[in-house]
Amino acid sequence: MAGKKVIITGVPGVGKTSVINESMTRLEAEGVPYQNINFGTFMFEVAQREGMVKDRDEMRKLDKNAQKRLQQLASQAIAKIEGNVIIDTHASVKTPAGFLAGLPEWVLRELKPDIIILVETDEDQILKRRLSDATRVRDIEGARAIADHQNFNRAVAAAYATITGCTIKYITNADFLIDRAVEEMMQTLR
Ligand code: AP5
């Protein structure tokens, strides 16, 4: 079964995982099942096994070539999964050396996405969510830097669409309006 491959991205703290989880639960009840694959978890399993990092937030600080190798291994493993698949990942990753493309050409060639979704919201809301999430080691940066990252993600997503022919969908996950984001995501995934 070929299935649909949907890549879902968003800057850390935008709430993409929350929107994905709720959408999947409701779609399952409608008889439209998706597997949810977290790209970072595939990378982390290798990085942890090889003693490169202790937590997932350390990965974006690794040497660029090490991150690229982990990306490649993750994309090869994920490409083998059949059926309707959501791939929860990043359009770009902010590293100490600058933005690293989350979906470079060799990753896209493996994953062959039908759609790439960008979950977004206002930068001040993202900043507030990061500050209140004690479970993660989030980068602390200002609202302007977060806005720059979201802008870069739109630019790089345009390049991904050009390479693959996939469509790009923006979904807003605003404060108190997560249901609206879930509804829009469900429509896109159906
Ligand atoms: P990943 O696991 O994707 O980490 P992340 O970016 O921190 O993503 P999260 O899933 O934790 O953030 P989220 O925004 O989805 O937040 P959540 O739903 O929890 O990636 C880990 C690492 O893997 C990366 O740093 C990178 O190193 C690596 N990686 C992954 N893909 C890669 C790739 N392609 N290439 C290279 N490296 C890669 O929500 C956050 C908070 O907001 C919660 O408290 C939630 O309750 C709240 N919230 C959500 N929605 C709302 C709302 N509408 N209103 C109010 N609050 C809300």
C-alpha cells in the first residue's frame, strides 16, 4: 500500500506535536489511520547509542556533518515505512553555525512527500510556550529571532516544493485556538 506521506514542521515550541496528536486521534475515530513518525527520535536513537548526546536538544549543537549523517540514516529508515505516514520534523534547524536544512535533497529523495505542512503562530506566543515548557532545553531567543526562523522556513519550504513537486500548506496554531488548527490539519490529511 503506497499511502500518503505528510511532513509536518514548525519551529520548536509552536505546538506541532500537540496538533498532530489530536488530529491523529480524531482521524483514527473516522477510520483514517496515520502512523506518526518523529524524525528527531530516529536521529536520537542512533546519536544516543553512539554516545554522541544525552538528550535530544543536544543534537542541534553537534558538528554539521554528524547531524547530516544522522539525517541520512533517519530518512533511509523512515522511507521503508508503508501506509499513511506523518513525519514530524523541521524545515530547518537552528545550529550554532547557522540554519541547517532539515530536508536537504537527499532526505527528500528518500521520503518523497506528498505535502509539507508548516505549523506557525505569532512569535510572542511561541516565546511564551518555550518559557513555560520545563520538560525541554529550549533555545532562549527573542521574538524577532523566532520570526526570522519562521520566515526562513517558508523560504526553504518553497525550495522543497520545487525539488519534489509536493504542495506546501501553512496552518496557524494560535493561543486558545488549537481546535481550529486541528480541524485544518484533519482536512489536509483526509
Ligand atoms: P523535535 O522532537 O521535533 O523537537 P522540537 O522541535 O522541540 O519539537 P516539539 O515536538 O517538542 O515541539 P512542538 O513545537 O511540536 O511542541 P509541543 O506540541 O510540545 O526535534 C528534536 C531534535 O531533533 C531537533 O532539535 C533537531 O536536533 C533534531 N531534528 C528533527 N528533525 C530534524 C531534521 N529533519 N534535520 C535535522 N535535525 C532534526 O508544544 C509546545 C508547547 O506549546 C506545549 O506546552 C503545548 O501545550 C503548548 N501549545 C501547543 N499548542 C498550543 C496552543 N494552541 N495554545 C497554547 N499553547 C499551546
